[in-house]
Amino acid sequence: MTRHELNINGIKWVYINKPSSKDIEKIKDIFPFHPLVMESIVTPTFHPFIEDFEGHLFLILHFPIIYPGHQANKIAEIDFLITKKTLVTITYIDFPRFDELFRALLKDLHLQEQFAKMHTGFLLYYIIDRLFQAHMKDLDFLEREVTRIEDRIFEKHGRLTVEDISNVRRDIVDFRRPLKSQLSALASFREKAEKFYGKDFGPYLLDLSVNEERIITLVENQKEMMDVLYETQTSLMSDHISQIMRVLTIFSAIILPLSLVTSIWGMNHAVMPLRDGPFAFWIVMALMTFVGIGLLLFFRKKRWL
């Protein structure tokens, strides 16, 4: 549970992580937010949401947190309680990327002059835009992983397990799921925020929409690429297994008649041709060799080898 406040040029940013009941009461003192808003911020919400109320907006967005390796990914929810002069942001899990945004604005006077002006819209744009820029770095990481998988698949002696592919596919799905579901919410937010802040703020809202659409387009391309690579890997593994089974089948087909020959000459009868002669062993061995070579030549002629 943490709460930070930043006041710049009459613009206030209140950042709360893991809100307690005291934090909820503090928010009520900041602005008379609608009761539905206050009810919604008590616990996390699993879906994006945007609604306009008298004198304020309420926006819920979700941002994926991708961890390299086999660690499970997370989805960070940010609730935005928006008035003209005050912005309250609430997170429910540790979100280092968001903490860095707050610290950067706290220390950088140029950023303060650039985004803390007129109303909270520019501050809101700063937060969401920087988070989208961070997503581009996530996409770069995922692109490197997709390229690594592709190279390993087509390496002659590359070793790649289904788990390797599944981990990358999971990262892409975890990255894609929250962003795609909130496309419509951002489109609705763009319309409501333009009425709230004025038409002059429209280009900033358009820029946010364009950036998210670009991110989703890129991750969709990566998803399609991984689907193709997965099918390719499955086909290559299936072909490899088929080749192994073909060799084993041919080996079994050669061994079977040889086993038949040895079984016949191993019968316990009083009289058996070629069994008791001085050259019986070598005659049987020659016969088995002839049968084995003949079968190999036959399989070769049929292009089974």
C-alpha cells in the first residue's frame, strides 16, 4: 500500500498502489466522484471500462507485464479517476514500469512543463503514451524470440522442444489479450475525452488510438508467425518420426526372414538337412547374408531407403 502525490502548476497527480480503506476515504475528499466509481475501485476489474459522469471521467485499462523466460506473465490494471485539475491513478499489483513514470516526471522539469499544463489531459496522455512506448520494447523482445524460434526450427541440428515454442506463444497471447479487448474502450474514451477536454485535445487522443492499433497489428503478425512456425515444427517432427519408423520397419522386415531361417534350423528333429555337415553353419550364414542383401537391394530399388 503506497500513495504518492505530485502537484505541478495547479495539476495534481495522486498515485495509489494497492488501495486501503483509508485511501478510498482520501479519494472521496479529493473530489465527489460518483458512487459507482468508488465502488469499482475497491477491487480490481477484469475488463476495460470507460464512463463519463458529471465533472469527471472514469477509465479502466489493462497493461501486460511480460517476463523473459518461463516466469508467468501478469496483467496490471490501472484505474484513472479524471477531473480537469486532478488525476487519480490506482494500481492493484506492483508495477515497476508505472513507478518509473511517476519518478521520471517528479525529477524532470522539462517533462513537467510539457505535460502538466492547462488540464490533466496532457498528464494522462503522458502516462498512457509512455506505457505504449514500453510495449514497443516488449514487442522487440517478442520479435527476437520469434526469430530465434524460426532459426532453430530450420537449423539442421537445431534442438527445439515444444515447451520452447509454447512459452513464446504464451507470451504473445498474454500480451495480446488485454490490449485487444480494450480497443473499443479506448475508441469510446477518445470520444468522451474530446468532449471533456475540448477539440484541441483531439490530436493527442488520436495519437493514443493509432499507437495501440499499431501495437495490436504488430502482435497479431507475431501471433500468426508463431502459429505458422508451430505448424512447421509439428510437420518437421512428424516427418522425422515417420523416417525413424520407416527405418525401424525396414530393419524389422529384414530381421523377420533371418529369424525364420534360424528358427527352422534350430528345430529339434532327428534329421535336418545342412545341420550336421562340417559346412552347415557357413551355408546357413551365407543364406542369411544373401537374404539380407537381397532385401536391402529390393528396398533400395523401391526407394524405401
